[in-house]
Amino acid sequence: MKKQFLLFVSIFLLSVQIISAQTTTNEVRKISVGVLNGKALTLAKPAYPAAARAVEAEGAVNVNVTINETGDVVSAAAVSGHPLLRAAAVNAARESKFSPTQLSGQPVTVTGIIVYNFVADKAPSWLKVGHDLATAQHAPSLMFLNTNSIGKVLQIEWTTEKEQLQKLSEIKQADAPSPLSGRKISETTEKRPDGTTVKRMIVEHAVDPNKQPNSEQIAISQSLIASLQSRLGSDELNLWQFNTGISLSNALSKIRFSNDRERVLDALRGQIQSAPDKVSPEFLTELQKVLTILEKSKTTNEDMAQINLLMTKIIRNQ
């Protein structure tokens, strides 16, 4: 009886070892390989979202992906980059295809990062540069200042201006809100055909309206504006556009303050009246529409919405 029991125990242990070996053999392992761009059979190109193009959003977007043993992307999530570019990068990552990866002859799941670099199609107009730099003088935050875009209009030898712009970029980065500090607007969950679940969240970062720009931000913005006005001194059209952008920003930001109201409106009127011959009548008409609204003794929410539409059209057409 004892021998039979020992024989049974031996057979049982042998069976456990065989099952364990089979489990280890059939299990798909996972490895991390870093940046995956160069390993793709097909690296899908992301579409450039219209909303991102309108504000000239650009830069790198890093997407964390998981690739199964057949080379398909089964999950993707953007971990950095401009908010308006992330969804397009994630969609492109999901459409990409990779060679299956094996380790010691066994298929493995791969995790890594796909990096997408978005580049705006063209440099911003001098009107937009003037508008954005003037806004930087009085904005409570530089969150929406696109220093990369502004840098495209600076010539190689303009080293002083590039250094000033870099300082603004550093102030912007130091003051950037944490991704977790915003107010959640919405959250959606999507179950994909491959069984994975994707969560999307829209977060709003509020800027304290009572917050004042720091003195360094104001000083650098003013210095950079003065430097660029000097650089453009002999370029009548671009200098006019630059100064018009400044006048528009000042009018929009200070129109509610009675002590500055007439001064900023006079500056905008002067820009319209001094337009070079090369400026189209249609463009001046749009500027006049903005001025007419701002000249009202009291602007409504509908007025401001109309100004926003006009400003979008004005900036795009330059």
C-alpha cells in the first residue's frame, strides 16, 4: 500500500511539472524596447487637426503603445504633447504595423513609444507675432504663447531676439499647470473590437483672472517687441502688420478700462488709417468691423463672440 502511495505521489508531481512547463512555454512574455519609430513596417502618418492648425500648434507627441505577438498595436495612449495634437497621434499609432518580435524563439508582446513630430505648415504672420507678444505683456499666464511658432519668423543672425524668446519659453514652462490640476470637463470610455478599453478625458485649466504677469515676463516681452520693431524698420508692410497686431491685442485687453480706452482705440484707428497700399481693402474692412464693435460704450457677450470670429479670420488671412 505504501509503495502504491509513493508511486501515486510521484506520478502527481511529474504531472504538475509537465503542466507548469507547458504553461511557461505557452505564455506570451512582454518586453519594453523604447522608441519604436524605426521598427515599424508601416508607420501611419497622423492627420493635422484643423483646430491645431488654426492656432499653429506643433511639437512632439509621445504615444505609449503595446504591440501584440503578431505586430498589431493593441493599445495606445498619448503621454505628452500639445492637447490638440494627441488624439491624431493616438489614431495614427493604432493604424501602424510592426514586425512580430520573438525572444528565444517565442513570440513576445512589445511595449514602447512612438514619437510623432507635428510641424506647422508655415511661419505665423507678423500680425500674429505682434498680437501674441503684446498679449504676453498683460496675460496672467503664458500657457497659450507658442514660442516655437514665433521663432520661425526670426532670422538666423537675430541672436538677441532668440535669447529673449527662449527666456519667455522658460517662464512659460516654469508656470505650466500640472496635467492633474485642471477641472475635468468630460470623460468617455470606448471599448475597441480587440477587447481593449480606451478612456478619454478633457481637462480645463483655469487661469486666475486676478493673477498678474510677473515683472520679468513684462520686461522681456517689451524688450522683444522693441527689438523686432527696430529689425523691421525698413520693411513697411511687415512693420505695419506687427504694430497692428500689438494694437489689436491692447485694444482687446484694455477696452474695459476707462483710463486706457481712448488711447488704445486711437492707436488702432491710426493703424487702419496708415495701412500701406499693399494691404487689401477686404482685410481693412475686417479690422474696421473689430474697431466698430470696440467703440460701443458697452460690449455684450455676442459682440465678443463676433470679435473672436473676426480675429480668427484676420489672423488666418495674413
